[in-house]
Amino acid sequence: MSLSSACAESIQRDVGLAERTWFGLGGSARYFCVPNSRDQLIDVLRWASEQELAVRVLGRGANVLVSDGGFDGLVIRLEHDVFSQSTYQGTRVRVGGGANLMIVARDCAKRGLSGLERLAGIPATVGGAVAMNAGGRYGEISDVIESVELMDRDGVVRHVAADAMGFGYRHSDVGDRIVLSAALRLTDAPADEVVDRFQAIWREKSQSQPFAEHCAGCMFKNPPGHSAGKLIDDAGLKGSSVGKARVSRRHANFILADRGATAADVLALADRVRDEIFARTGLKLEREIDVW
Ligand code: EPU
């Protein structure tokens, strides 16, 4: 299949991903596209599947490590307005998959809608947060989801109820489908209280985590009943390094990429940490971040 000329124009070649991810490193995407409509998204997906290209959706790049050789496929960003609109109807909100989760959470708080403020400080798009069921100490996005609108690789759109989404700890069954939007069910509460809670949770997170550095949130999932950060800290691994990658002294489950770090440095350090924790405790740390 050949692409319509509008779609062909929308696809860029060899686009650097370092500046689009929080780690700030890694190579380029062979193809990169910001579709401006659902039809264009369908066209591009069909083309990619005919070319047998791997496809990834890039959200705010806060949970992704791009390998040094780059990504040999198509990277899609849903940053066009058509994918980031929100509609409010009482305590029900429909939010676009490309919307910035923090902006949506803040807007909900100001409207006196409670539920999303517990995710304060998670730098994600709505779609990225749904795909990995993002969350923290105060809850997960699945707590407020009623249904998710998903597009598969053939462009077929389905609304899937939350209980059929396979939500678990940092997990969903989104798989290779694209989150077009999510329907949320929030609760009414005094706006000033929700805003205060939002700010307090954000403050707490920014005090305990190294926000200002190049990293991708927590490197490992917490093994059941344990905190990966505490295990790594107890093993004395804070500050240990490979090349220009090092374990944060503020929170041991964060690997920081200093200037000049490569993805290989980060992965080698993550492997070393995983092996040391296994040798000490018998617990297997599983990576939380996505490696492209
Ligand atoms: N701790 C240490 N040393 C450290 C880090 C933590 O001793 O270097 C201790 C803390 O003092 C605390 C316990 O470990 O007693 C748990 O730490 P924290 O409250 O920071 O929570 P966490 O389990 O490490 C989880 C999520 C975070 C989320 C926070 C807060 C995971 C893997 N991590 O961290 O999510 O922000 O709770 O809600 O589930 C992420 O997923 O990327 C992420 C940052």
C-alpha cells in the first residue's frame, strides 16, 4: 500500500529520540510521525504493518530507554490536539490518550473532581499511564477508569471496560493497541481540598525523588512485599556507577544518566544492581522501564 500524500508528508525519517525522553540519550527512530487525525493514524498503522515495521507510541518519554542504536521502526506521538481533548460531564471525564496527565489532574482538581490528584507528579500522557497502569503510594490510574478506547493495528476501535483491561501492578493488557481515550469516573469534593492534596503529593514526590536529573522514574518494579529502592539502598549500592550512569543517592531505584552516558551504561548498571540484589536476597528485580 502506498500512503496518501498527506500521510507520506507526515512521516519523518531518522528523528532523534534523546531530546524526547527523560534519559536524554539513545539513538534515532527510523520513522517518526505525529498524526493529525484518526484517519491519518489508521493510514500510518496500515502502512507500518505492510512494511512489517515495529511500532511504538511515545508519550512524555519518562519511562523509556532508547538503545544507542536507536529504534528500527515507527514511533508515533499523539501530540496533536485531536488526541488530547477532555470532555467533562458531571463526575465523568473523557480524556484523550495524548493528553498530559498532570494537566488533566490539575484541571480536575480545580473543578472539584477528586481521584486523579493521587497521581500528582507522574510525568505521563494519559495513554502511557493507562498502558502501564501508572501509580504510586496513593493509588493507580486504574482506580478511576471506567473504560478505555483502544485502536488495534488494523485501525479497528473498541471500547473496553476497565475490568477487561487486565490491570495489575504497573500492568495492563493494552499490548500493541493504541489508547485513544479513557473514560474516568471521579468523585465530587471541595476544589480547594483536592488542589491541596494534589500539591502535597507532588511536593512529597519531588522531595524524595531526583526529578531534576536525567532518568526514567523507578528502574525496577517493587517485588511483592518489598521496596526495590530500599533493597538497593540496603545493599549499599547508592552512588555506584557504570560509565556515566549512576544510582541516585536520593532514591536508590533511580538510575541517573550524567552527561555523556550511553544506554549501554544504564543497562549494564541495571544488570549489576539486579545481580547484586539477587545474590544478597534471592529476589529477582524486574525492570519497570521500557527499553526500545
Ligand atoms: N527507601 C529507602 N532508600 C531509598 C528509597 C526508598 O530506604 O533509596 C525506603 C523509603 O524510606 C520507604 C520505602 O523504601 O520506607 C519505600 O520508598 P518510597 O516511598 O519512595 O516508595 P517506592 O516503593 O520506592 C513507589 C513507586 C514510585 C512512586 C512512589 C511514591 C514503584 C517501583 N515505585 O516507590 O513510582 O512514585 O512509590 O508513591 O512502584 C515509578 O514507578 O517510576 C515510581 C517512581
